[in-house]
Amino acid sequence: MGSGAGDACTSLSGNEIYCSVDQGRYLCCTSGRGGVFNICITNVSDVWSTEFTSEKLSEHRRLHGVTSTEEYKTRLRKALQGESASLLVEGSTATLRLGKDDDPRGLTFHLRKLPDAETRSELQAVLFGMAGRVVVLEQQLERGGAASASPVKSRERSAADFEPRMHETGGGRTAAAVKKRLPGASLINPGSKR
């Protein structure tokens, strides 16, 4: 069995998890479409799936002592990120093992290669699912970037920093002409005044 290096693993709200497996040669993803948790493995041309029905999923959970779909997702994410997953692909079947071989709590999933028509729709779902996740991540980064703007710097600058400088003359106060300097200008022209 190949080692399952989880090079990248993304999980956000919802049922989908995307992780590279087997040194990045395959993408492992989960799906909750149809209300049933499933795992798919793809090399971008073929797709292998657990094809769980509600009954098959209940049986698998009972056999492995898994109490919820969330537990499946947590254990899958940990195994792939911790490189304690292995994948064996043999033609029309694939076996995904979570946990070390001697781990009694390890999970084994048997996947079947999907026919071409199903492969196309599954790959489309994976692609659009990942695109949706990218959009969500970008929005989170944008919100995080705006929130991480230094509150100290923003407090240090006041409205007075953006008003013309005033100086006293014999007849009262007048606005002084302020020449804007570019950062590093004093390095270019050492004779310039500050």
C-alpha cells in the first residue's frame, strides 16, 4: 500500500473534505450528496467511490464502532494530515485504510470504480465543490485581512494628519505648502531637507 501523505487538506462547514493522498497522486474527497456520507478517490480521470447507501453506511458504522458522520470526517482528516492513511488502487477497486496496520481502531473503506457517465458527474461535483471552497476561503482571508489591519497604526493617525499644515505669519494663520515626499527620497537625493 502506498503511504498517504496528506499534502493539503481542506475542510469547511458542510460535508466536503478534500485531501491529497498517496504522495499527491490521488485526491480524496467526501460528499454528502443525497444525504449519505461517501468517500471518493480520483486521479482526475477515474473515480472510485464507497457508494454507501443509508443501509450500507449504517452497517459500516456498526462494524467499526463509529457513532456519527462527524467522527468519520474527523478520523479521515486526522489520518490524512497525520500521514497514517494508506491507499491501494487495483484496477476497478481501491482500498483506503485510516490508521496504522496494527491500530484496532483503524477504518477500512472499499471503493469501486465508477462507470464513465458517473465519473463525469462526480468529477464535476468535485470541481465545483472545490471552487466553492476557494471562494469561501478567499472571503475568509479578505475578512481576516481587514480585521488584522493594525489597530495601533490606525489609532496613531488622526484626521489632523491629512489636513494642510498651518503656520503663523504676521497677518494670521496661513496654510503652508507641503511638498509630498516619496518613501526613500532622502536616500536618492541626500541633500534634500526633511
